[in-house]
Amino acid sequence: MSRFAEVQVKNNQYKIKGDFHELIPNTPIRDADNGHRLMGITNPRMLVHMHSYGGEAVFFESLSQGKLMASRCDNPKCEYKGSIWQPFRIACPDCLRKMTPIDMTDIARKTAKVHTFMVCERSGAFSLLDKPIKFINIEFDGVATILMSYLAVGEPKMGLRVVPIFKKIDPTYTILDLAWVPEGTKADALPFGFSF
């Protein structure tokens, strides 16, 4: 696949440059046990998918800067005004008004703990995480929701105090730029590219 695919937004329009798909010739699938008769073909296609973050861009950009953003409903008419939501949401699920982005990095560093967890020994074909994956659901003081992420170092247990780490070197601008480690983990024990 071409490494020269590039997208920029200029004058509120996407400007696309480079190759965003690559056709690869079909190859026959043959039955090795029956005279190599034709059974089918491979039909490989490679493409670059453009995914727009819209109002969630601030969340993903902030991860690369070592900040965990949440959203808060500031609508004075909302029954749940002041509620903080993590993962980040654009609109309040109760009143449907646009929410205010807030930096909750300090809340996470001081109060995050494992609510529940599961260890996944096998995952899908496109998983980028090393196995076993230690998925954790994280609760925070004063936050209405629970965030699902993964424990990068150590063994999970319910109630374990954890702190966020961020992929600041070569960030992916995806949720994989955020992981968690037990409180007290030393900086030299973090995965490459991650820091507190």
C-alpha cells in the first residue's frame, strides 16, 4: 500500500493527495489433493480509510499531549447539569445539548481504579495489542460513566488504583494512545513511546 496518502482540510474541504487504494492481482486457489483443480480465487484489496473525528478530535489530539479529556454538561436546564462523562461525548445523552470539554487528567491520576477486568488470550485479526490483553473498566470519583481501556503493565484486580499513561512518541491518534498502569509504576517500566 502506498505510504504517500495524505489528507488535509483547507477552506472546510478535504484535499486528498496520493494513492488511497491499491489493486493486487487475483491469484487462483487450487485443490492440492485433486489435481490442482480450480477452487476459487483470492481477491485482495488494500485501501486507506479516512475517518473524521469531528467534535471528538480534541480528545484524540490531547492524548498525544498527555491529557485525558472528558466532557461535562453545562446546560442550566438539564436535570444532570455538571455531570462529567468519560469516554468523551459531544452531546449530553440527557438533554442533547453540546457538552464542554474538560481536562480530567488530575482526576484520573488521583482517583482512577479498576472497576472490573477481563484477560483476553486471543483477539481479532487486526488487534495491535500484545496478548494477553488485560482489559480494564475504570471508574473515577465524580464521573458518571466508566471507561474501558487496557492495563499495559502488571496484573489487574478489582479496586486496583491505576494511573493513565500516554503514547507521546509516534502517537496513533486513536484510543491506543491511552493505557493504564498500577499506581507507583516506575517510568522505566512503561512500554516504548509511553509516559505519564
